[in-house]
Amino acid sequence: AYSSRLPNHVPEDVKEERYHRLMQAQLDTVRRKNQARVDKKERFEVVIEGLQDENTITGRYYGQCPDIDGNVLLDVNESSVYAGARYWVEVTDFDEYDLIGRIVDGPH
């Protein structure tokens, strides 16, 4: 980029500090929004992707992009679910970027 050829670049330690401040501000925003989802008992239609581990099913709702946003996590013992199927899920908690929920209806 043209800017790489300009003089007086910002020092690396300043760039690093700004990056960490920005990431913390972003995480604070996500936590606030996710807590509001829990408080309102929001419901989303979630597409089941599969198992995250032996205890957790993972899925996504329409607002979550793979490799960018978090997932919706469900307890594997909650009910029988099928990969690719859509279920209505109520948000019950969160873990940083991931929403935790329970199935309230489905499959569709």
C-alpha cells in the first residue's frame, strides 16, 4: 500500500498496545450484547453443525459467520439432534463469544 512508503511510521509497541485496547473494547461490547440476549431469553433458529467435543453440540444462527463469529453451544445430553437440521434455541448463557442455549422446538 502507498502508506507503507510514507515516513514516520507508528512504532511497533504503540501498534501492539492499540491492538490490545481495541480487542478488549470489542470483547466488552460482545459480553454486553450477549448478556442482553440471556436477559431477554432471546430465541434463534440454529442450524446444527455437529459435535464440538463429546459433551457439546455446535451450531449457528443467521447472524454468525464461520471463522469470524462465535457458535451456539448445546448440551449433547439435552436431546437428539441431527446435523444440518434447524432448531429453535433459547439463549441461556454465554462464554465470551459463544452463546449457550437449549432447544425449545424443532427440527424444522
